[in-house]
Amino acid sequence: MLFKIDSHFGHVIKETANGIVYQADGSPVDPANPRPCAGCKARCREGEQDPCIANLPGTSAACCGHGLDLTPVYKSPNGYVALDDGRRMSFSGLVGGERIRAAVDAALKGEELPQGFSFDDTKMWWTGLSDYQRQHVHNHMLAGLARLVTEAKKGEAPSARFLSGEAMWWDGLDEEQKAYVWAHTGEMIAQLVEEAKSL
């Protein structure tokens, strides 16, 4: 879990002395059997596209927001779509897949976004990069995260689970260490982008 309070498919979860639990009722989170999406009630799987917005055209990454209006940490809109051209739109996690598809369609046609959708001020890191350059950044991202984790742990290597691909980069980190990596990830990606541009 990245933060002590986070969300999982629209359900607010929290880290406790007894493990990760659902905030609503205190029952343990079973990663192998997560609760259905709080929005559309579909079964979601880690690493797969959200069922209600699967295969969005012209899109590199997206989250429907899973029926959760705002993120529990930053109180920002819980849904987002990152388009291939680098634009990123955000929206409440309450809007649903049909409205998200309509907003993406409008964005790709150059039309005004529907009410409740807005583009963020900054572009995504891949803006203007060729496929080869984007692949260079992807190929070096894990090594960059491993370096940041090592820095956060004062020279100690990341967890074996992260290095083997079984866990996320924050596996075994305390809150201060997570905050260090989170704060420096943008700078690390920017460095990789500059490297990619020189290829």
C-alpha cells in the first residue's frame, strides 16, 4: 500500500497493526479476492483495464475512479485518462464508463469536454516522444525506482519481492521512505526523458 489510507477499486482501505483493512467495516483486504468495483460492481483484476472503459481509443492509461468521487489522500478527482498525445483529463469517480467514453471521444475529435471533465495543466511525460524514445523510458523506469528506493533506505537495496517483480516499489518502506521516492519520481522520469531525447 502506498499510503496509510488509500483506495482499492473504489473502496477506501487503511493500513493497521493487523494488516490492510476496508475502512467501512474493518474486514481484511484479500488481494487475491478483492471486492467488486464500488461503481459498476464488476470484478476487477490487478493490472487489467477497468471493465467499463476497457480499450479506450487513443489512450495510454486510465482509471474510471470506481465510484469514488475524490482520492482519499489528496482529495482530487479519483478518475483520469492519459491520452497518447500527452493530455490528461481528470473527473469524479462517480461519472461512469459511458460518460468517460464520450469525453474521450470529444477530446480525440477536438471538441469541448463534457461538464465535469477537465484537462490538467501539465502534459504527461511521453508528450512528443517517438515510440522508440518512450520504450527507452519504460525500459529504465524500474532501475530508476530501485535507485530511489536505495537512496530512501540509505544505501540498503530494495526488497527482493520488488526486484523479482512480485511487489510494488514501496514494498517494505516506511512512510518517510515512501514520501522520499514519491517526491523524486518526477525528477527521475524527467532525466530518463532527456536521455531518450538524445537517442
